[in-house]
Amino acid sequence: MSSKSRLVAGILLIVVVTVEFGGASILSLLIGDPGYAQNDLRQDLWRAGHAHAGVWLVLALVALRYVDEATLSEGMRWVVRLAFPAAAVLMALAFFLSVLSPEATEPNAMIYLAYVAGVVLA
């Protein structure tokens, strides 16, 4: 693995820890905030946001292993190195920001960031 990919991998390992911390904070909301527990849509989308972020960040770490072996220009390698984690962040943002209001009964327009994330990942 190149030093550039190792740098991105190191940053991603720190980001994975923040996703884990966020998951623990959601658990504390579930236990201690009755308003959060009463909104099933918010629970589902926030849980999905953390799950997608975690899985896609692990996918980004795996992709880093292969990006240096691909026959790509250095600029395109950077695009690939950064697109995987960017997609993970965009997907999580889509889920979180679409139900910021505790009274939300349906996602707002921010849910369309999920489509942007899918395009970035592709």
C-alpha cells in the first residue's frame, strides 16, 4: 500500500471510531430520551445512517488496498481514494439530516443526498 493510501486509511480509522461513538450516543438516546423512542422513522433512519457509514467506511478501507494496484493515473487514484469515504459520509448525512426534527413523520428533501452518495460510490 502506498504512503498516500496509508494516510487516507489512517484518517478513515479515526472516522470509524467517531461512527462507533455516534452509535453509542444513539443508544443513550434510545434509553434516556422518550421523545426519540417514540419516533420510529427517526430511529430507523438514524440507525441506518450509522450502519451505512460504518459498512461503507470499511469498504473504503478495503478499496484502498486495491487502488494502488489499479492501472489508473495518480489523479484518478485520488478520486477513488476519496470517493469511497465521501459516499459514506453523504449517505449518513442523507439519513440524519432528513429527520432532524423530533416530530418528523416523513423524510425531508435531504434524503436525496442518498442518491448523490450512490452516484459518488459508483
